[in-house]
Amino acid sequence: MGRMEYKQEQKRLNIRMKWSNLKKPIRILLFVILLVIICGLVIVNQLISSSDVSKLEEPEPRPTFIYDQNGEVVSKVSNSNIEGVRLDQIPKELIEAVISVEDQQFYKHNGVNYFGIARAFTQNLIQGEVVAGGSTITQQLTKNMFLTQDRTYSRKFKELLIAKKIERTYSKDDIMERYLNQIYFGEGAWGVQRAAEIYFGKDVSELTLSESATLAGLIKAPTHLSPYKNLEKSVKRRNIVLSLMKSEEYISQAEFDKAIQEEIVLADSTMPNYKGKYPYYIDHIIDEAVNKYGLTKNEVLSGGLHIYTELNPIIQDALEEVYLDDRYFPESKPDQLIQSGSVFLNPKTGGISALVGGRGDYTYGRFNNATELVRQPGSTLKPLVYTAALEQGYQISDLLVDEPININGYAPKNFDHKFRGQVTMYDAVTQSYNIPPVWLLHNIGIENGVRTVERFGIPLEEQDHNLGLALGGLHQGTSPLRMAQAFSAFANNGVMMEAHAIVEIKDSEGEVIGKWREQFVEVTDAEVAQQITYMLQGAVEVGTAKKAQISGMEVAGKTGTTQLPFTGVDGSKDHWFVGYTPDIVGAVWLGYDKTDSEHYLTSTSSFTAPPIFGQVLSRSMSELPTKTFDLPLIAKKKKELEEQKEILKKKEQKQEKEKRKQEKKEEKERKKREKKDEKEKKKREKEKEKEK
């Protein structure tokens, strides 16, 4: 063997020895990798097997339950009513449209499209965050039923596990049936049957190819693509679905051409009514849950929540009964019903006990006059202005001007067009005179009045900074709810609790996700509040609100009437009454939605709003244990008022005596003149006789 051959042989031997030395660790590494893969598959398989997919047997979304203050269910609400349909009831075209646009490999994969996941993973890697999912129909069903909408890898892994379990548990047709019955199509429609009804007003089995493609196109972004909101985008999306169906050879070119020419004809937009009682109160609960607790309307209506409220069923039933009885309301014009809204709340807690927002048939989302109304409150605002004066040192016994005044062109008049010279603040309030509060606001300063009214939770505008504020002549106005909340301070010794309906919100699992936290403002001191209460008691006992009287119970309150926005007609636009007992505060409004020369109120508020308040309380006596007001801080003020009244009475008696004396004197002079005239007449007659 030559030197060269020997070297080559040695080299080959060294290579074989090195490879032999490497083989063992490589084999060990491969074995470990294989073991890890096997263990991983076993663990994954175990996770898949242990996944619970029984929820698919339950219809979704779940309704939300509303509870009264006693913990009893009073209403069950939902924005959708899933009407499950069998797969054989769903048009073949709709199923094919969904497959074409959402998961073209649906009947070929086993729940996961690995090619789609790889493509999505690449996109996510490029973007540096999860922006794509590559989800199959099975995975979409998994995400909607079992998981959150978060775009995280951990959520995606859970999605894969549950999707696999679903595929092992259900057939492809079963999966498709559940998917189509529970997917959200927008406009409150969950499931194909509700979607067919809401969008096209027909049963799902009657859908055309074009309509089927339209619904399939909504799944990606139902709110954005809704034909009710954007018909052009919806048509464009439908055409994309039809194009995909043609590419997948589900439809022919002729069918495609015919379908894209078809006009989308939508049904009248309707919303389902609540399943339960007290729709206006429920409306307000939903608004409060959205605005105060940060929930979406869809979460409230479809999240299976449990909402505990301040609703008092006895008071609410009483209010509902009164609103169903036309005897308690003025006669309406044939073409327009006189509307009304009332709210009653507990002054000590701010809890809304009862609420009705309108008359006539209720429809979902109808305007709520109890909470959304913005109308001038008229004389019901006067007590807030008088509060400002009492805080400035005035007394209920003080004499106020009641004579013609003109302040920079503003010349208010009393309702009866009479003047009394001077009246006590008490009489000015009880009889709702207009001149005294205007004169008073001018004396204490308009800005003092503005600050006080705003402190009571009544929002004002720059245009309201004038003397008209004393009479409730606001530029915009306020609602019964805000007025009831404001007057609650008088019933609660100057402390105003924030009005609220919701006490607590629990999710479907019983976890508390929202809870009422007590909020209050000391808007005035107790002595001032008691003085206002005493004067408003007078308004009910001897003044303009007599029809709010309730046998065996003390009531305080104030009427309010607003002027028509045009002249030449004797009538009014709005009628108000805001009243209270120690246990409850209520605000009642009446008026036409549209006031014009044919539609207005013909009487004053004294005859309309107070009786409604009185009827509700009379039917709710079991809930109102405190029958009299406790006003210990104003005993001296009441005595001073009585003394002032006595002085005025004596003064009036003296004036009356002088008046009678003057009348007698005038009568005597009149008779004397008549006698003289008679004598002269006879004399002239005699002279005429002589001449003859």
C-alpha cells in the first residue's frame, strides 16, 4: 500500500469513528424529540378529551333578568329570540354561501385548517401582533360560544382544543346547524331564522339566492355591513359572496348574473318587545346600565345578567293602573294623544320606585317622557328660587311685593291679573303668585338664583340667566326625573340623593360586575328645607294643589303651568306637579308631543297633574308608613308667620272697615244727591206746568 493510499484509508477510518461517536447522542436526541412529540400529543389529546362542549346544547344568547326591590323577577329581557331551525329547513344556497365566504374547506378538514393557520401566523409575524386568525367555521363557533374575543396566542390555543373536541363530538351537519342558529347577523338577530325575519320579513326557508348571499356576507362585520345602515356596502359584500360561490362551482354563471341584478328589498325595521312588565322602567334600567356601568346594550340584553333594582312593584302597579285609565287625563284630540310621564322615588335613598314614560301602546325604544323629556318646568321651579332667598336671610313670614313692576322691560303678571300690594312669602308660594318671586330674584341677584337651581341638579344655559328663571321659563327645560330628584332634598332635610334604578348587576356566573355607590349632595340646610316643605304643604292644603290631597296623609307639592308659544288662544302647553310625603317624591308631566293651535291643554295644572299624583299614592298607602312631616326646626318661623298673618288680618279688617265706612259715606252722599236731584226735578216740572 502506498503512502497516499494509507493516508486516505486513515482518513476514512477517522470519519467513521467520528460518525460512530456522534450517532449515539443524535439517536438520544431524536428519541427525546419523539418522546416529547408523543407526550405532547397525549397531553393535547387529553386536553381535547377533557374540554367541555355541552354548552352547545344551550340556546344563546341568554336573557337578562330584572329583579324588584324584594328580589323577585319582574321582567326578562333580550334583544333576540333564537328560533332554532333544522339544517334541512335552511336553504342549500345559504349553507353554500356561508361555506364559500367563511370556510371553503369546511367539509374536508377536521376542525382546523392548518394551511389557513400557517398563513395567519405568517401575517401575525410580519405585523408583530395577532391580526389574523385563519379560523374555520368550527373555530368561529368555538370562539363565539366558549371564549373571549381577545387576539392572543393562548386564546387561539384554547380555540384549537375546543374545536377539535367539537369535531369529535358532532357531525359536520350538526356543527353547521348550531353555527347558523347561533351566529350574530346584526340588528339584534341571532341565528338565521331571526335574521331572515328581521332583514327580509320571511321564514329562512323562503330566502332567495341573493338574500342568502346577503346574510352570509354580514357574518364578517354585521354592524358595519348591515343593509339598514349601509345598503351600498351590503350589496358590494353580497356580490363578493356570489362571486366566491361561482368560483366554488356552487352556482352557475347564469345564476350569478341573475342574483347580482336582484334588488335587496328589506322588511320594515322592527325591534322585539320586552317579555315582561314595566317596559318604561326596563328602558331606563338598560340606559343606566350602559351609561353608568359601562356595559354595551348587547351585553345588557344578551349577556344573561341579573340586575337588581329599586323598583317597588306595588307603587309601579299603581302608576301603571292610573296610566291605563283615561279618566285621569284630559280628553285628547282624535289625531294626537295627550302624553304624560311620571317618576316616583325614595327621597332617603334616591331609589326610583316607579316610572312610566308615556301613554298609549308601548313600542321598543319609545321616547321616555319620565326621563328624556326636556320641557319648561313652570312654577314647579319657584321653590328652588325661594330656597335661594331663604338662604340669603329672608323668612317665610316676610312681606313681598305684589303690585305692578317693570324691571328692564320685564313685567310679570299674576295668573288672576290681580294685585294685593304685599303678601307673605308663604302666601306667595301657596297661591303661586308670579310677581313676588320675580321681585325677590331681582333683590337677591339673578346669579344667586342660578347657582341654587344648578345645585339642585337642574342644568341651565346662558339664556336662563334672567328674571324669567323665577317662573321656570327656561330656554330648554328639564325632565320629571330631575324635578323629582331636586324636590327629594326638601323631603330629606336638604340632602339630595342621586336618583338611580340599579342596585347591583351580576353576570351569568353570579359575579358582581356593578354595584350602586351612594352619592348625595347637601344642597341646602335642614331649616331651609323644612321651611319650603311647610309652604308646599300649604299649597296642597289651601293653595293651587288641593287636588293632590290624600286622606290621612300630609302632602307637600307645587303645580306648574307653562304658556303657549303663540297668542290668540286661551290655554297652556305643559302641566306639572311635583309633590312628596316623608317617604316618597313624585313628578308628573302632561302635554302634547307637538303643541300647536289645534293641540294644547285647555285648563291649568291644578286640575290635571295633582290628581294623578294623588291616585298613585292612594293606591300605595301600604308602602308609605310616615303620615306626617316632622318640622322641628321651624317652630319659631311658623309662629312668626302666624303673627304676621294676624297683623295682615287686622290690617285687612281695618281696611275693610274703612272701606265700608267710606262706602256708607258715599252711599249717604249719593242718596243726598239723589234727593236733591229729585227735588230739582220736581221744581223744573212745576215751572213747566206754570208756563203751560
